Amino acid sequence: MSSNNTMALIEKLTGRENYPTWRFAVQTYLEHEELWSCVTAKDNETIDPKLDTKAKSKIILLVHPINYVHIQEAKTAKEVWNNLAKAFDDTGLTRRILQKALSEGISRGYVRPLSRVTYAAEEVSRAFQLLVTRQHRGRVLLRIDGFQPSIKHRIQCNPDVCYVIFSTQCTFGIQLADRLIERGARNLLLHYDSFPGYLPCKIQLWKSQGVQVQTSCENINNMDQILTVLNNAASLGKVDGIIIDELQMCEKKQILKNLELASKELFPSLRFFMVITDDHLKTEICLPRNNDGYPATILHLGALRKDRDISSSQINRLCVEAVEAALCSGEYVVIAAPHVIPRKPLVQQLCSIAGLEMSEDSKDTTTLRELGVVAERMPNITNYLRDYHNITLIDSDVSSLTLQRINEIEDAIVAPGYSTKNGLEAFYSYVDPDELLATTEMVFMPTLTSSATMRDDEFDVRVTSLCIVPGLEGHHGRFRALCERLKLPALVLQPGLDKLDETIQQTARRYANSLLRKSAIKNNFYILGYETGIFVALELAAILEEHGMTGTLFLLGGSPNDVLNEIEYQLQRFKTEKLREAVARHMLKIMAREHFKEVENAFSKRTLWIDRVDAGVRTLLGHVSHSAQYARAQIEAACARLVYARRYGGPAAPLRSRLVLLRSPLTARSAPPEWQRLSRGGVTEYNLLAPLPHATMDMRCATIINKYLDDDILDQFDKKNLCETYLLNADTFMSDSVMQEK
């Protein structure tokens, strides 16, 4: 074998890790080439220069270029060899020096162990994603100690049998059918009081999946009608299970009893028979069935369905989960309730995401970097702040966040604490001392496009505006905070104090005439109704649609039934004959403030309502800036609005316009079919955090309204000069306006 081929077999010297094997191989090679004597020669020994140069060249060629720095000044082969030995030979001294330097670095804090990222077992997908993207330094660990995988029981459905669902809630019934189909069911009979509009589309989808579906909406008030429905189900296959959602249908106990008896007679081998209820009154009906050895399950969903903090879509999904869990449990009575998880402080949430342990003695000035957050966890924290709290920060800013700054951020993002308002206080809270402004029909509000200093004569009627209809209070002041964030002009339609006998429909007609006469309302209108103003807004939209217009209608607070239910709930402690007196007393209290005790004494001394109002109003004189006639009109208007609002029966027909429902947490909510029937143009639901008396203060309202504006309006806003302007030729402008009106 040639010398060159031998050299090619020897691994080049790269560092301390391969120096021992390299030294042995090169020494053997030089001995074979009779050049080793050049390395071992003594200092006074004469060496052939040609042999020394040859030995030096061979050694250098067997060293990796990164190590040339150690040998580039060497003159002989011996110097090259000795320099490499000094650099890479582990004599123990180097190790001791490194150990000393390492210990010193650890004690001073500038040498840290290899970083590692620890994930919980349920975050295994995120751990592998980090490995795949190579964005980590150090090790990626999974913590599996104490990990208990959640076991979710599932009901198994036979594709050869039939399942029957009786439901009065369309959305819930369809989602329940979807769940049975996912579990293997291929034959279904659905019974509704009335068919939802989108059911045919859903049936078509199910049929494309090989599912046979029969629907029924016949009355089941007697046994013969119930037997007809169940026999139709049996035509699809042997009936294996019956689920009855008796929220409304089974208020008649006899219907439920007939269903129970008929199922025993027709299907003695039924696998499950479930009754879903919102109260505890129907348990005894199915008790004999259970005692006789027949399957029976009572599922109580009252607490879950009445939860105000969960949207209707989430409630339906959770109810379906509860149905499946109850069927798998084998229990006779199952109660489903929302599980409230205590909210952790933001500091603890971020530390949990970053895998940090925060000691109790941590100072407010301590940063996340000082707590030991690793770079690999930074994207998780930034994504969490962005997705859940709408806060955008870069990684470097996150690492420098102090505990005090995090607490300040939490104070800013946590929903504000709203004061509790009950009774009449929930609807009436303010009386404007400015009589002229309070009785003006149209009040123009400051928005992002219109200044707070803008006069009425400066308002451009040719521009599309948001028309706001107030509630029982009938005043514009409640909407100031909401309007300040709108990207289009806004005006409030105040009902005034002189139309006491005006119904909801008549008020809407008056508003429509005023809008059509005074403003160039366009085809795509925007109307917002708040509280009982929702009733007027619905009627107003219907009138505008009669003129060939459509638009977007925002219902702030809830659906009409939501608001009516809230009114009845808040006024339930007032008897009918005492309600008018309570309204008068409450309005006087708002106007009198600290002088209410004196007004109350004068009010209580009279017997008749009209005499009491007169006494209270006269006592107000000298304590308030407005007139007695204005105070009396406020009281009479408050009573009249409340009466006509409670008489409202809903819109006559569905609208063509689009509806956006901004629902507050209410004491009683209507079912989705109620508000879905309000419009054929589609209904979109949003859940607010603020209760009804504070709904206009929820900052998301303006964001949602801006989201539904036309592109043209948003484009005009982007191009608009938002600086304050001053009207220099006011007299000329007003003169031109007067001439145009003439």
C-alpha cells in the first residue's frame, strides 16, 4: 500500500476528543516511513533536513485546518508534535484548570447548566413540534409523573336499529342527532313541535352519509298519536333508544306518562329511555319504570342551561356531552351543572406557561428573565397574551416584564366590576337637568368621525349614520362612551316627554318619518336598539323595509323576549297597583338626590297618586335647576314607557335585514329559535360581559359595530382627517342651510 493511501486512512486531528487515537496512528505511520526519529531526536542531535521536512509535512497534512493555529509557527517536526501535545494531551492539569474555572463561573452566576424545556404530558404535541422546528436549545423533557389520562366514555349505537328524539329545542335536538350519528346510528326519527328552517339541509347532509331520517311534528296529546309516531320509528328498524327533551312539551305530565307506557308495550327490550328536564318534578313519573326493571334515566340540565357565563352554542354542546355521559353512567338520576374553575392571577398563568416556579418572597421588580424563563417558552407567552388578551409584545419585551407590570396588565384586561342594579334602578338612573337637550328628538353624538364640539347645523345628513334608540330612560347620555369609538356618525332618537299615549309602533312610525324627512337615509341603514329600544328599533327597521331599504340592526341587551323577561324579573316585587307609585318615588329620588328625605315626607302625606306627584314636584322647587312641569313630565313619561313596553308582543313578521344580537347576562334567556325567527337575513349572536344596565359600557360593542360597517364607510374613515376643525363661516353656512330648507 502506498504512503498516500495510508495517510488517507488516518483521521485528521480535530481536537482533544480524537487526539489519543490520532497520536497512536500517526506515530505508527511515521515509524513505518522511518521518520519517527525526527520527532524523538534530542536537542543537540543532528537530523537530515530533508527527512525532517518530510516528517513535518506529513504530520501537518494529518491535522485539521482548524488546528493550524497551534503549529503554524513550528520550524521542525518535533516542534509540531510537541505543540500538538501541549494543546490536546490531557495530562490532568488542563482538567483541573477547567474544573476550577467552571466552579468559579457557577458560583458567580455567569456559567449556567444546559437549558431544558419541560412540558406536561398532555402537551406532548407541542414538545415534538419544538423539536421538529429546531427552535430549542438543550433538552426537551416530558413530565409524566402523576399523569392520569382522561377516560371519556362513549355510547355505542347500532347501525341496524332506530333511535327516537323528542325535542322542543331545534338546535339541541339536531346536535344530539349528530352525536348519535357519530357513534354509529344510521336510523333516526326526530319529533319537533315545529320544524327549524335549516332542518331540510341537515337531513340532506345526513342522507349523503347513509343515514335514514324521518321527521314528525304531529301533536302527541293522546296515546293513539304517540303510538303512530313510535310505529313510524319502528318501520326504520327496531327501536333501541328514546330521548325526550321535555323542557316545554312535557309540562303536561300525561304526555310523558303515555310515552313511557307506549315504549313498554311496543319496545320491551329498549336499551335506554331518557327524559331531559330542567326541574325535579318529573322524576316520580319514571320511577315505576325503573322499579319494574326497565331502563330509565332522568337528566337534570337546569343549572347548565341557565348559566349566564356560557354562550348558547356552548350550552348546547355541553348538554349533548351530558346526555352521553348520563347514558354511559347507568345511573337513574343524573344532574349536570357547570364546573366553575377559579381564575388564576395572570402572573401564575404566565409562570405556568413558562414552566417557572415563583417563590413567595419574589419582589415586584423581579422580571421573568430573572425567574429563569428560557427562550423556547417566549413564543408561548407572547401567543397567549395576543390570543387571549389582545396584547402584542415581542419576546424581548416579555422577558423584561416585571411582576408589578404583569399585575398592572391584569388590572387593565380583567372585566370591570359593574355595580349591581336591581328593581327600577336597572332602568332609570339619570334625569338630565338640561330641559332643552333632554326633549330634543335627535341628538348628534361625538364619534371618531364627528367632534364633540360639532353643532347640529354642521351635521352632514348625506353621510350614513348609526341611529340609536334608547330604552326606558329615553336619554342620549348612556351612549356617550359607546359612540366615542365608532367609525361613523351617530345620532340618538329621544322619545321626548309629550307623547305619553304613543305605542311602540307609533313611536317607530314617528322616528321613521323624521329620519326620512331630515336625513338622507340610505338603503343600507344602521340602527341600534338598547333595552326596550329594541322593540322600537325592530318596528323602525320594518317600516324602512317597506320603503325598499335593508340594513343592519344591532339589538343591545338581548332579544325582545330577553328584555321582557328581565323587566318582569326586576319588577316582580312590585304589585300592579303599586308600580306607578314606585316609579314616581324612584324618579323623585333621582332628581332630589340628597334632598330626597324632604321630598319623601311630602310625597307620603298624600293619598292619591296625582296628589303625591304634585307634592313631590313642588318640594323639588329650589333644590333643582329645572322646572316643576319638566319634573312632572319625567315621572309621567317613565310610567307610560314602562306600560307600553310591557304590552309589546313582538314584530309582526321577520325582517329582511341582518340582525346582530349583543346579549348581556340576563336572569332569563330566550331559546335560539325565538330570536332566530326575527330575521330572514341571518342573526349573529355575541355575548357581553356587562349586565343589561351597563351594556352600553362594554367596550366590545363599538368594536362589533365597526366590524359590520360597509367597506366604503371604513375606507372613508381611513382617508378622513381626524384633526379638530373650526367653522369659520358659521353665519354663511347656517344661511345656506336655511335657504335649502325653504
